[in-house]
Amino acid sequence: MNIRPIQQQIRAIAVSEGAGVSVHRSIGTPALKHLDPFLMLDHFGSDDPDEYIAGFPEHPHRGFVTLTYMLDGHMEHRDSMGNRGDLRAGGAQWMKAASGVIHSEMPKQTNGLMRGFQLWINLPAAEKMSDPAYQEFAPEAIPEVAGEAVRVRVLAGEYAGQRGVIDDPHSDLLYLDVTLQPDRVFDAPLASARRAFVYVYEGGALIEAAHLPQHSLSVLGQGDSVRMTAGPEGARFILVAGRPIGEAVVQYGPFVMNTRAEIEQAMRDYRDGRLVRVKAAFGQ
């Protein structure tokens, strides 16, 4: 067994998105612009509804996938494909924006608390102008593996014989939400062909002698397995991995393409009302 070491550690920084919602961003910052195939990771959360109730009104996307995972509260979703959903705590949503989607995400509180993650996953050039697609999964649909010291929710990929519900065919995505009891060990195989990171959102953990503090993202180096030890307060973290695409990335806000000319075309399409090629009115 060759345990993957920590290659780089990133402290999340606070940024404002949507209608003024504060999120903590790790991938998509000056310290880590991209981690192929991942473009952005936002950890959003607050127990003050005034900080997030304005949400994320209608906005466009082109050229990538968004994956939203709710930990607490819930999020109402509407999009130009005609999808409407209410993503509850423990549920997940995968949206392939591809050629173009306009959508809104409006957070709702549960006892004041709203918390979760949004991950942006790149698409290969051949898929960027394909038709958009959408998957939404209730919390009870996501398989769990529970042991004496660990509980693992398998959103995507495979762990301990359980297969996740999210299928992201171009990235070979692995996405695990792990709860680990104090001072206990979590082990998982993870082939070196995938780029991988760990984000600790409760407690703290160690990889070998290196400490992973709360609200930090750790990029994992080469190896064939992951081994983490929870600190004395226990740990909750996401472990995410994907196969690199290896193509040029040109990003301007909500558009991610391969060339500047394609970005300029996306901006013209949005300005002229041509961004959405698969149309359906909200509410249908």
C-alpha cells in the first residue's frame, strides 16, 4: 500500500456570490485556480438566514457540470430545461450545463441552518456544446456504509462494495462524505490516475504526520490509497477524486471553455438570448 501524501494545503477564503451570499472557496482561488478536472469548490453555510436568504437568482452556465450536496437546510432549484426541485439535507444534484443553462438556486433554512458544498467539474471539449442534463437524488437514495468508527455516504464512485448514485461519465468521479470517530482510522483504495483532494468541514484529521485543519482543502499526491486518522474531536470530510481531462481551460465567470473565442461567443449568446439551446419555461 502506497499512501497518498498531502501535496498542497489550501485554506478556504470567503467570497460573495449570487445576491450577496458568503461562501468559502478553496478550488478557484489564486492559491489553487484549478485541480483538473475540478474548477471550483465552494463550502457554503450559515446559521443566520439574513446571510443567505437572497440566494442565487437566475444566472447562466456553459461548458461544465455543477454538483451540489446539501448538509443542512434545503435549496429550491429551477432551470431553463424545465426542472424544478427542492434539494433537501443529505441530497445531491448533478447538473450538466454543457451548451447552456440558466437556473436559480434559492436556499431555505431548517432551524436557521443552511450548509453544503458546490463543486464545478470540467467537461471535455467534445462535450461542452452537447445538450444539458440533470439528476437530483433524495437523501435516502444515497447509499451508506456504516461501521463501528466510520460512516461513509457514497455520492459517486465506489466504496466497500457500494456504488454511488451520481454518474459523471467524463471524470470517473469519486465523491465520499465521511464521518470518522475520534482517533480512529479511515482507509480507502484510490488509484493514482485520479487527481484527489480532501476537505475537512468538521473537526480535524491527520494524513501521516500532517494535520488537516477544519475548513482546509488538501490536495493529495501520488499513491494508491488514502489513510486518514481523526483528531480527538473526530472528523467530517469529503474525499473527492476524478480523472484529469488535460485540455486548456479558459474561464470567464460562469462560462468555461477551451479558447477565448469560445468565451466571447458564450457572452454574445447570453447577451442575445441564444445561450439556452434546449428550452423549457420555468414552472413547466
